Amino acid sequence: MSKIAQRQTYQAFKGKVSEDHGLARGHKGAEVAEMQKMLKAAGFDPGPLDGKFGPRTEKALKAYQNSTGAKVDGTLELSELTRLKGNYEKITDDYGKSTDNPSQLNGGRPEDLALNSTGATGPGTAQEMLRLALKQNGDKYVFGAEVKLDDKDPNTFDCSELVQWAVHQAGGSIPDGSQNQRAAVTKMSIAQASRTPGALLFNGHHVAISVGDGVHTIEAMGSKYGVRIGTIGNRFEDAGTVKGLKY
């Protein structure tokens, strides 16, 4: 085998997705871009939403298939496409329901929000990750945004990119995609996370960062709200701490 990696070539997907004719690695086009968008929303990172079905998209699709109990073959056929579309519609509807009336701070800057002062502070800590995320309050939300992790002050995020960027800037590491991040954390209860600055909170497709005061989050909520302060309430179902950061 040649030591030089062969470059992936792509061909336009022709026809319609059916049970006998599905999207697979090597395809490109609008159908692939739509699938990537829906996988991203479901928390499975396909890489750039570029309409090219490469290895990262294949890995994300297989992870999605495994999570739904479908045949893990890396090919998206009609029944799976229908299920994925239904899941995406539910996700986007839930975004609206969960963020219609997010809490606002009563004066002051987000950085002034009272933090639980116990635990480690400074580089390599969850407090530092949280501090950096809070500074992004008011930034723009763009679904599928890809942030340069070494950029000191990006202005566009989606939910998992905000987490990945803030963790990286604080000296840690976590994968992109809310489902990948959910799998990477050390589990804890929602109640514990609400009192743990920098803990991550999940509701299946969305990830937020706990401020640690028992009430608030900082999160990239959606295109209507951008990055902003939210409330925990009963929105979340799972939580955990980022491995490698000090709490």
C-alpha cells in the first residue's frame, strides 16, 4: 500500500434517497449537506457542513445509527432519513420551547455574575473556562459554526463549539458535538452541576455551561438569542464535569 494517503473523491448524488438508493461515503451535494445539518443538530459531529460525505460524516452517521438501533453501515436510506428528519424537527421545536423566556441578568456585566468561589481558579480550571465563556455573552449563534480554537475572541458559535473553544482556551480538551461531549464528561447529577461552576448540562441535543449559582447557564442558545445567560430550570437531563480541568 502506498504511504501517500489517497485523497477522497466525490460524485454528485443522483436521484432520490430510497430504501435501495442511499447516501454513502463519496457522495456530495445538497442532500449530503442536509444530512450533515441534521446530524449536527442531533449532537453527532459530521465536520464542516460542506455537502461532502467524507470519513468524519461517515463516522457521525454510524454513531447516529448505533444510537437508534439501526444497522450500522454508514449509508443513509429512506427510513433512516425520515427518522432523522423527524428528530431534527423535534429538536428545532424544542429549542423554541426551551428558550422562549430565558432569564436576564438584573444589571451588571455577565462577568460580574456571582460565582461559587470554592474550587480551583486560573489556567487549567473550570472556573477559567466559565470566565471565558461568559465573556462571549452577546455573540452571534450560527448553526454548525466552526471556530478556530486558538482564536482569543471569536464572535460566532453554536452550542458545542462554545464549550469546545472555552475548554481549549482554559487549557483543556473536549471533542466537538454535544453527544461526543456528553460521552466525554464525568457524570454528575443536575443538582450537583447547578452548583458546580463550569459543569456541562445536556438535554440530548444541546449543551450549556453551568454558572454554579444554582440557577444560571451561559450557552449558545440559537439564532434568535445568540450566546447568552439562561436558566437551568427543568430543561436538562444529564450533566458532568470536563475531564482534565480542575474544579
